[in-house]
Amino acid sequence: MNSSDRRWRFLVPAGLVFAAIAGIGLPLLPSALTAANFGADGGDLLAAILTDGVPHPTGYPTYVLLGQLFQRLPISTPYFRGALLSLLPAALAAGLAALWPTSWKTNHLPAYFLAAGVTGAAWGGSPLFLSQAVIVEVHGLQAFFTILALAWTLLLLHPAGERPKGWIYLSLALVYGLGLGNHLTLLLLAPACLLALGWALRKGMSWRLALGQVAALLCGCLVYLYLPLSARSNPPVNWGNPQSWQGFAWLISGGSYRDLLLGAPLAPLMERVAAWFNLLRQQFGLFGLALGASGLSLVGEYEKHQSPLLLWTFSSASLFAIVYQTADSITYLLPALLVFALWIAYAVFSLADFTWRGRPIGMWLGIAVLAFFLLRIPVAMQGADPRGEPQPETFAREILTAAPQGALLLAQSDADTFALWYHHFGLKERPDLNIIALPLAQYAWYRENLTHTYPALVFPAPAPEGEDGWTEALLALNTQRPTCRSRVEAPEPLKITFTCQKGQP
């Protein structure tokens, strides 16, 4: 059997993995806002998508543009359609990951099929993967861009006689640029991509094709032009107002989130390392950890061109998740989990040819490993189901029903702000209300944007510096308006309350 026939046959298990993950996730997709699975940003993302706006740093233009496309689907609710943008790319990513074993050298086709199934079940069926595939967030789509970035790097490492046609390299480079418009953590793979491109040049790739890939990548990055172009219309969700170079740089560089990186003292970092290990154990079990460790050593021995790529991907994603000081930083571990699933699959793949007294012991063991990961999926589904945490939706419905006509709604955090933005701006509910995100009042771009969003309000001029001074001045100039204040009573499980007061006559 030639390699071409083997690749086509391998599309069958890859397609089954895609269909399985899509089928698993579809019943779990919520139709309303949820705080589950670190999904509090969903309200902000959807509000930006539905208003042609700019979401929180780093802007995510690729995600927003694809989100606008998905919102044209004539099905269910905006949230369901937004969650579908996570599920379908995530399922496709799991299917593409199942194709990775085609790069491992053997003529034992059943071993390919078994390794594909293990890869899909171990990564696509892991609790963290499923949790991000069923909510409105960027990480399901990021999984898709990650596997394609790794595929591009792997193809660059192919010997000259085994390289695909040039258009494939150009397409993958373009997709990498677009992937940077979904989440800039894809830059973690940039060193591997650049080194692989340099290696390909030394092994005979033409400068024309190499420079073409660089140009294609830069063309993909042009998706960031969406941000200043969108900001020109002063949408209600307009983080950083990136019409200026200063606002654009603030937005794409991470804005106020930059202090969360590399600022932790040693002791909490050690705690996060322990949490990282526990997370790996939760995803794969102790049995899976042992298999992954053995697969790591085997890949390094037999697939020498792949080993550094996989090790770099695992290490860089893990380090970023450890040093980034947010509760949801574990979501950045999806590339690391992909690599670990591939190590597990390689351990199974290496055992497939083992026989004892004519019995295919290796295949039986591989089937047992596959069954182990398949049996873990129902538990992962139960833990990833986001439909049981509708607190943002409940809060938004209650306050929008209770708020007096023309009230000022003062939101205290991301959770209540984003829920209100989704309903007020995205769904265009209660247009008479005026939502003020107090934590953003410290930024001049936000105060300016409010003057475009709510021209009927009276704003301080000149605007006092700082959140407290500006808010007090705003309330003093609009005393006739009722005021409602929301408050996050507990972050997990999320609990948001509110109180309302009448305005002065």
C-alpha cells in the first residue's frame, strides 16, 4: 500500500473523530448566557459580534468576523450560534489531530487507526477540551488554528522529496496569520515555525516559496485592520477605541491584562505548578500520564524531527499557563494537552506490532487504552455541561425587568457588565437604560465612547481623572435618573445581585 492510499484511508477514523466530538458537544450547547467553564467573557464577545464592535484585549478580529458569519445561521439563539463557533472548529481540530499519526513510519495500517482513535479520544474527549468546545469563547477555534500551525511546521520539516505542493505551504502560512487574529498565544509556536522554515531553506526549499509563506502570513495578519475600521463607527463595545495608534497598541498588546503576566511571587508559582500537574492527571488519569511519559521517550528516539516541535509546544503552553495569573489560564493548556495525547498515542502505536506466541498482544493493549479513554468521556461530558450555570442570564433578565425607565445601571465587574452588554447592546433590550461599567471609567477611551453611546446623558467636562471621581461627577449631573447598582456576591458559583434607587425630582 502506498502512502497516498494510506492517507486517504486514514481520513475515515479522522472523520469519525470529528463526528463523535461534534455529536457529543451539540446536545451540551446552551442557548443562553452561562458562567460555566470560565465563560464569563461570552457576553462581551457576543456583544461585539452583534454590534460590529471591538471586544476586550486583544481584540480577536478573526473570531469576531467568523462570529458575525455564524450569526447569520437561521438556527436557535445568538448564544447557541456563538457556541457553535467553538464546537465545530474544536471537533475539526480533534479530527485533524487524528491525522497526525500518518507521519509516523510504518506499514501497519491498523496501528494508524488505533493511534488516531486514541488521539481523538484522549484530546477531544478530555474535560478541558470539551469544556471550551461548548461555550462562547475563543479557545475552541484556537484549537483548530493550533493543529494547523503544527501541521505547517511539520511539513516544513519534511525531506525535500516528500514535500507537498507549494500552495499547501502558502495556505497554512495564511491560516497561521489568521490564527494570530484569533488569539496571540499562537505566537508561542512562532520560534518553531521560523526554525523549521530555516531548516527547509537549507534542505532545498526555494527562497521564492519561503518568502511567499512569510508574505502569506503577513496577509493573514491584515485581519487586524478590522479593529480600527470598526472603531470608526463608535460601536457601543469599543475597547481601547483603536482608531489611534495608541489605542490600537493598547488593545493588541493586552491592555490592562499585561500586569497578570510574570508578576507572581515564587510560592504561588509553585502552587500553580502543582495545579498544572493535577490538571494533567485529571485529563488523562495516572494511567494516561504513564503512557504519555513513555510516548515522549519513544518519539524522541524514533521521530527525531518531531520530538523538539512537540516538546516546545508542550513546554511553552505549560509555562504560559503557569505564569499567567488568572483563574482561567488553564484554558491555554489545550496545545499542551494535544501534545500529551500524541505522546500517549505514540506509546500505543509503538506497541501495536508486539506479538507473543502469535497473539497480537500489542493491538489488544492498544484497544484497551482506547477503551479506557472512551469510558472517561461520559464523565467529562457531565463536568463540561455548561447549561446548569445560567446566573448571568438570570441576573440580566431580572435587572432589565426591574430597572426603572431611563435608569443608570452601574456594573461593578466583568461578569455583570458583559451580561448586560449582551442583552442591552447585542439583543437591543431596554434601549432606554444607560449601562456604565465602573472598572472601565478609569480609561479616557471608555468615557469618550459613552458620549457617543448615550448622548442624552450629561457628562463631566473636563472629565475628572480616576474611576471614583468621574462616577461621582456623572451621578451628580444626572440626579434625576434612577440608579441601579449590581454586585458580584460570589465568583464561583457566580452570584450577582442588584439594588435600584429612584432619581431626585
